[in-house]
Amino acid sequence: MSRSTTTKGLALLVAIGLSMAACTSSSAKPATSSAAASKTPLVIEDNPVATFTNDFNPFDSTSASSTENTNSLVYEPLFQFNTLDATSAPIPWLATGYAWSNGNRTLTLTLRSGVKWSDGTAFTSADVAYTFGLLQSAPATNTNGVPATTSITAPTPTSVVLNFASPESVNFEAIGTQLIVPQHLWTSVSTPATAVITGADAIGTGPYVVNHFGAQDITYKVNPTYWGGTPKVAAVSLPAYAGNDAAELALASGAIDLTGNDINNVQSVFVNKDPATNHLFYSSAPYFPAGNTVSLLLNNKDSNAPELGDVAVRKAISAALDRASMASQCETNYEAPATSAGGLTLPIDQSALDPAVANDIQSSPQNSTVTSLLTADGYSMVGGKWTKAGKTIKFTIIDPNTFTDYWCDAQAMVTELNSVGFDVSDNGAFTYNAWNTAITTGDYDAALHWGQGNTSFQRLQFILDPSNTAPIGQVAAEDFERYSSPAATAAVTAYENATTSADEQSALNSLQELFANDLPAIPVLYGAAWYEYSTANFTGWPTSANPYINPSPNSQAYEYIVLKLTPVS
């Protein structure tokens, strides 16, 4: 099963300094050729499903194109972003430039000229204005976390002006990666967030159109009106596999070119089957680039386990964990142990790392630290359990046992914690939906969960921003631990209002030190950006030597990768 990093909260940008007023590159285009070089289809398997539904609605997370991360083969964003490189600039796409003004409350977008929708209609600023207006008139379509506008105007066919009530340059990535839909067709869609858009009705500016829909296979063909020229990959095929095992067999046999699955023993199951063509991002462990920080979320407002609201208890839990063992035994060395309690993802956030929280957590258990923390906090060992006022530190870690690696991690944590005096159990009897509901509504004690966000600030905000949480029983967008701190709110606000890179870093340092000192969630591992590929049929893949885009399953990266590929003669 693949776990892509998506964010329904705010999408924020560290890669672009707030002091940067504009970016212009009207000549940038995808790497394409004048004619398709081969009819061999590129085969992508992303999420195993028994059957597909004929739905290509980019706003519906359950549509076939959303679950398989192929939305941007048809619908495109304004900009692309390489989230593996925090210093990289936005890549112009449907927009060629942007400028912030009015204290970062006004964003002027310059659009690419000569673009057409796949039905031949001209793409204009009216389509962009319509799409951003739709996010407010139908809020359920705003899955990208785009901030609300106070006004939207399209003064020319190639310019759009978005006005906001407060500075929003830190939300530029959410704005820039918003997929744009055609006004002339979507104005007649009554329920845009849930409407079924069949393959025949999926009209976009992207390099492909749906060629064939079948319950077991979807194919895309080249869009003849594509603004970037004819892609070298002539067709894209998405076969349906009922489960991860079937997908793994197909991958090992050479039937799949690209996937993003968490495969146990991927080196032997996949690479060693044909080392000349079967590849991972790295040739040695951890094999995959780090894309997020996997943390043990602790419910800070949990009435069933109020001890988790005690920072000393949270720090003692962190000190007791054997991160190195989990990395090797449960993650097959795909994910490295976390080294900083500050919450950033290393090494991709290295340039933003506060030296004060560098290497401040250990990969091996620190049992003496557990003892000193809990003793100073008033706990004593009674019957082999740390006890205060007659109560042990009792809580349950929940993770679906279908997440085989996380379930292994959870069981390992229970064993480790109980061996040093905690009173912990685990529960894996959850479907993904039930587990997700429990976490987002606060109906849980603890859970291992991958991080969210594509930038340093966004990764910290996912845990630390109280404005994105909700009372127990209500759905939270982020901050699932229900952490609240005036200092965190102040640091988030300071970052959002920063006007220089120095001010940005100061705010990031404050957030990292708050994370490490309060530890509302416990960093455990640096989560893998899952990515397996074959060079048997196509070359030009992102690699550790050329990490031109984050290759883990996500819609916009897939378009970018496909346009970089060249068929093998």
C-alpha cells in the first residue's frame, strides 16, 4: 500500500522567501518532443484497487484519477514544486510568473499564452478566476487548502489578481498547485466536489486525455492540442490490481514501469529480479528519499489517558523508544531513525534545522533518562509500573494492522515501553477510514502517523498550529493531538508575517524549539517517499543523482515525471 503525502490544511512555502516579490520565466516548458517516439504505454500502478469507477473529477478524492494520482495528466496546476529541494524555485506551468504586493495580500499571476483546453477552447484568465472562485462557492472542492480570497479579477486574458484579507505568501504552494478546470464546462456542474466526471468529459490543458475506461484498466492518450508539444510517452496505462501482493508480482515480473508501494524486502522482491532495469531512488538503504516525519501522535486532551497531557511523560516515552530497531526490523531500513525532536524532515529540511535541536534524540533507548524524567515528575515504580496517585501511565496505540510496517512499529513500541514501566497496549482492528476518523475527531490515545506538508513550515504547522485543530469529537484539519500553545500561535503568526528570510528562520527556530520542549508528538522515523521504477521501457527517471522532482505518489509529480521520460528504442 502506498502512503502519499497530502495536506488538506494550509500548504505553505519555505522554498520561496517571503522577501521574493516576483518570479518570471515565460520560456519554461516541459521536456517534450515534436512527435511521439513509441507506442509502448507507460504502465503505472499506484494504489491497489479491485475495480475502477469511471470518474475523473479532480476535486473528488475518491475518483479513479485522484486515487491513482493521475489528475494532472489532464488538469494542470499553475506551478510545479520540487519538494525534495527546499531551495528550488517554483517551476512555471500554466502560469509563467507571479508577484506579491500590498504587504503580501495581493497576488498577481501572469498566465501562459497559447494554451488550449483539450476540446480546442482557448484557456484564459477567466478559467483561473472561475476555479479559485469555485473553491469558495463550493468549499468541499478546496482540498488543497487554498486561503479564501476577498476578491478575484482577471484584468487581461493572461493575468489574474487574487486579493486576500491577510498576508498569504506562505500559502503560495497551495495556490500554485491548484488544478485549474475549464469554466465553459464546469459552470453546468451542480455538485462539483462529488459530481461524476467520466473519461469522455474530462477536459483539461494537460498532456493527455482519457482514451479508454475499463473497470480493470484505464488508458490515456496524447492530447493533440497540448501547449508543451507532443510527449515522448505516447500512452499511459493504469491496470487494476485487487491487492498489494498481486501488484508486487506484476512489478517483479516487469509488467509495471512506475509504482509507489511499500514493499517488504523490496531489494529481493523487485531489484534483484533484474538489477539492470529494476531500480529504487537509492541503491542502498534507506532506498527511498525521506518525504515526511513519522511521529507518534499523543492526544494531549485525552480524558481516557490524561497522563499524555504531561510533557514529562511525553519526553519519557520518546526516550524509551528503540528507533534503530524499528527502522531495521519493521521498515526494512527504508526509513531512517529520527534524530531531531524539532519535527523537521531530514535531510531535506537541513537548511532550516535549528542547531539547538540537532541530534537531540537518540536512535537507541535511553532508559536512565526515562527514570530521571518520571522520578522528577513525581512517579515511582510500583509493581513494575510507573505510578503516581495510584495511576499508571496507561494508553493504547492504534494503527490498522493492514499497515504492516506501522503495526510492527506499534507492537515494538508496546514491548519497549512496557519493559521500562509504562502500561501500554495496541489495537490494530481498524479499517483505514475508522482509524482516520478516530484520529481526526480525537477519539484515540496514541497513533503512529506519517507527517504532512511539502515545506519546512508546513511540516511543523501540521503538528503545532492550534488554529487547525478542533475540540474532541469534532473533525480537525491538522494538529490531531489537540495541542494548544500561545507561543506556537505567536510563532506561526510571526512566520506568516515575516518579510525577510532571517525573520522566517527565526520563526522556524521558535517552532522547532517548541516542538522539542513540549513534544506534543514524538518524531520516530523519517518517512519514505515510496518509489520503484523500471528502465526496461523508459529512461529519464528522477534519481538520487538527479532528484528533479519528488517521485513519491502525487498527482503533479507524476505529470512532471512522465514528460521527462523517453522510450527505450
